[in-house]
Amino acid sequence: MEASSDNSREITVTQDICDILQTALTHSWNFSYLAMVKHHLSSHSSELVDVNPDLGTLSVAGDALYEAATTATDGIVFRAQNGGISIVFKSALLPLEKNHVSISDSRVCLFEFPALLRFS
């Protein structure tokens, strides 16, 4: 993993992003997404189901996730936490024709693979 400067806690290297998200998936980190509900920002529990950088996708399961993602104009913000580590990233819902996972499980949606992770 490339070293970050003291001022930057952002990861932009695809393989590093993949490794971090795979760790979050393997070790069942707490995963959530942020959504606007009646002009209030709220956090909703979700689950990282799959990470596929080759296809450029993430599979995420969550109640009301599809509705939140389709109303978000600039993508959905996700957060993964474990102990003192927290990562945040933004991702957009893939178009319905590419979102084949949601046919088998309406809670699972496909999102674009993030270009940036931020540690907080």
C-alpha cells in the first residue's frame, strides 16, 4: 500500500481499495449507508456482500437501500467500521439493466466500485 501523507487519509489505488474492502467483507465490519429522510441525514445498517474490482462493482444489501440510492442525485455514502478504524466512500447505483443481483434478492444492489476511500 502506498504511504499517505500526514494531511491525506485518502486511498485512490484500486488494488488497495479492493484489499481494504475485502478485509471489511472477510471480517464482517459494521457497514452502513447514509440517506436523507425528510431533510434529516440518517444512518442505515447494511451489509457488504461482494467486492468485484474486475467488473467494477460492489454488492451491498440493505433495507430500503434501492429506494435511497435511486433518489440520491450524487451517489450514496457508505461507512465501514471495525474497532477504531472507519472508512467512508461514495458510490453510485448501477443502472437497473446491470443490476442483475437485485432480481434474486431485492435487498441486494450493485454499485460502482469506489475510486476513493477515506479513513476517518
